[in-house]
Amino acid sequence: MPRVLVRVLPAALTLAAAAAVIPLGPPAPAAADSIIVGGKPVAVADSPWTVALSSRDRFGGTRAGQFCGGVAIAPSKVLTAAHCLRDDVLGASVTEVRDLRVIAGRDELSGPGGQEIPVRSSWVNPGYDPHTNAGDLAVLTLDRALPEKSVIPMAGAGNAAYEPGTEATVYGWGDTTGYGAYASGLHAATVRVLPDSDCARAYPGGTQGAYDASSMLCAGDTAGGRDACQGDSGGPLVARGRLIGLVSWGSGCGSPGSPGVYTRVSAAIRWMADRT
């Protein structure tokens, strides 16, 4: 299936979510061994701040109801993409999703171990624009705290982790091929932060979307083949031990010339500071 503007197509869709997505074009063929598109399996213990968003009521019991990713920035605070909480994705207002949970510390989504923590409340960035994906940020407050070791620091403005060419890693449980093969275990792919000029050239506007350097960054491989995909939305992009991005949108999965676009965490820090 084609990649969509919002990377949130889980293995089991509600009808409302299926009607909401906007195809942008066919994905590039993926290598036979590609996972998270061009990555590999990783242990959650090595990246304990990476969490899965789950609702079995909305997305079924397959893969424990996982539909998006998230990242713990404080023991009881998780960042994710605003578009993951849209009414047309969930099929209802997020306040009506009674079993919204965060799955943490579990290698296999439907396996043993780890925790499933209820979400007490959510905050969606009021500046989020669903038409452009600018401001694509939401904050979840958990019903109980994660261990301190499960938290990752965020990279503020000017941090060297944002420099073009920096090696980064994207994590998720989403589509591993670009054709609807969803992972049951956590996967990661190594990408590089790309110059804003490359991103603006890839996404100048129109059907391919418009890149906004003030709220977005992009990362990938110039030849394609390494990328996040559907179901990875809201998951972390990490460089130099710090969180720099959240999976947001793009065109194709691992397509040459179409890098993944991420919510810029330095901008997210500012939006959260302005929260009233």
C-alpha cells in the first residue's frame, strides 16, 4: 500500500482512520531483509525510552493494539505525534478512548514482561496544522511513572546533534517493508540528518507536502532504503544520545529523494514551554 501523509496506518484500521489518510505515492521496493525499512531488530532494554501507543478497543488485539510510537522525556511524560490522536485516526475523540495505554519495556508487543500504563491525560499542541503537519506534537501524561532510566534527554536549539551529516537512529514497530508487513518487535534504522536545503527541495509544496525548517527536520539516506514507515508515527529519532525528532510524515518509505520528515524537538521544547 502507498505511504500516507500521516504515518499512522496500523495493521488493523478503523473505517474512520482508513478514510482519513491521504496517499502520496507508491513506496520504493524494499530489500528482502529490510526492517523498519532498512533496519534491524533491537532490544527495548537498550532504548527503554521508546514506547508503543496501544488501544485494543480501536485497533484490535493483534500486536497488542499498537498504532503509533512515543518517547519518554520524563517518568510520567511521553511525546508522540499530534496526528496519532486525531479523531479521524482513532475513530473518536481521544478522550473517548478508554483503554489508551503506553507499552514500555517489552520486546515483543504481545509477549510477556514490561508494562502497559494507562494514559491519564493528553495535550495536543494548539499550533498543530493537520493540513501541513507543522507543529505535529502531543504530550501524554501517564497514570504511573516509568523508571528514571527510561527517560531520554531532549536536544535544545543549537545542539550539535542537529548538524547535517550526524548519524541518527529511528525506532518503531511499524511497517518493515512499505507494503504492510508490521513488526511485532522493536526495530531501528540508522539514518543521517540532512541539510534543510535538501529537505526543502524534496518537499517544496503541493502533493508532496511542504517542508518547514522551523518546526521540522528530515533524515534518511540519499540513496533511499532506510526510513520510518506507517505505524512508526510519533516514535523517536535519536542522535548523540539525545532526542532530536519525532516521526511525522513523508512520501514513500525509503524512497530515493524522499527522506522522512520529523517534528523538530527543539521546536517542541518551545511549544511545551509556551503551554498554559
